[in-house]
Amino acid sequence: MKLLLTSAGIKNKSIHEALVDLLGKPITECDALCIPTGMYPFRGGGAGAYRFISGTAQSPLCELGWKSLGVLELTALPSVDKENWIPEVEETDALLVWGGDVLYLRRWMHESGLADVFGSLRRDLVYVGVSAGSMVTCSWIGETYTHEPPKGEDIKSEVVLVDSPEGELSVNFTVAPGLGLVDLALLPHVGHERFPENSLANCEKWSSKLPVPLYAIDDQTAIKVVDGTAEVVSEGHWKLFAPGT
């Protein structure tokens, strides 16, 4: 399986070309399944999931002109016979994984059984992530919560003060194992006004708490991964932090 890990979808020509290169054929000849699950923990999450599926969200993905588009709802899969949904995943050209709460998405990747299937999928299938949909693939997740983070035996969280344009901001910095599809950590939306805690200065603090390299990327940047090798595709800004820096 190949991966295209974006901050905010297919935002520019370079990321679009990277997607087509990974697919190996035009998008109009490719089938895709979209996964909206990560949005549900938020207020208005259902409306956000609909915008993603209908192609009206601000992060372009479903509206790119796919030959066919289906929905793979992770919360429904435990109640569905595996022989009814696993072949769909095996036969599709692309999995389009939306953002939201990364630890909620991680939970349903495991509980749905999808995480168990990844290792057996064909090499030319392309996983396209947006925000949390990208972060969840990493060996380690480092995420900031302005509210109480999810609980779990493998989730560690600490309250830290970070810089923002409005002054110091108190957040819960939370670390947990990801799916391990790529051996790195990823922080999206760097420099975005909606995420003041995601500054490069703060990312340097986050990197000291992670055992793997941290890619801090803005919305014009993506990480292309083939055979475990990561390549940055960008028309914006990004920085790589060594672990423990």
C-alpha cells in the first residue's frame, strides 16, 4: 500500500500530481472508498462528514472526479459480515480517510477490523489521508487537545503551556501509538490561524516528546510514502524535527 498524507487534502497542483503518480492512472479511471468516521466526536460532526462525502468541504478529496465513490463507515463494520466489506477494500484503488479526532479514528480503525487488513492489501492501493486521517497511520501520534483527551492504557497526556498569538495557551499534549504504517509522526495545519498551537516553535517542543522524526506540515504540503520511504511534496512550508530534539 502506498500513502499520500496531507494536511488539508489535494490543495495544489504538486499534491494532485503526486496522487496521480501513486495511482498510476488518471483519477477518472479509479474507484475510491471514503472514510468519514474521524469527524463524529465533534459537535456538528455529522454535517462535517456529509460535506466530505458530498465534496463540499474545504479540503478537496471526494470531488476529484473518481470513477466511483463509496462510503466505508468504520463504526458499522463490526456488525457487517467481513466477506461483504473486505473484498470492497481489496478491490478499490484508493482509500480516502477524512480528519477529525485522531484517537477516535485510531480506535475505530482497530475495532472495525480495518487495521488488521492493511498488511494484506495490494501494493498499488493508495491510502490518502487528511489531517487526523494522515496522523493515524504513523508509528506515533502526538496531538494537542484543548479539552480533556481520550483515555486509554497506551495514551499518555500532560498539560503544557504553549505560545499562541493571544499569549500562552494551556493544552493537553497527548502521545499514543499509531497504526505503524509509516515510521514517523506528523503534525498538520502548521501556521493555520485555527490551530495557533501548531506553530513551528511549538512543534519543536512536541518533537522532544516523541521517539520518531516529526514532520510539521502546512496545508500546502503532503508526505508521499512508497515502500517505507517518505518524500515531501510541498508548495508551502514544512520542517522535519529529529526525535527528542
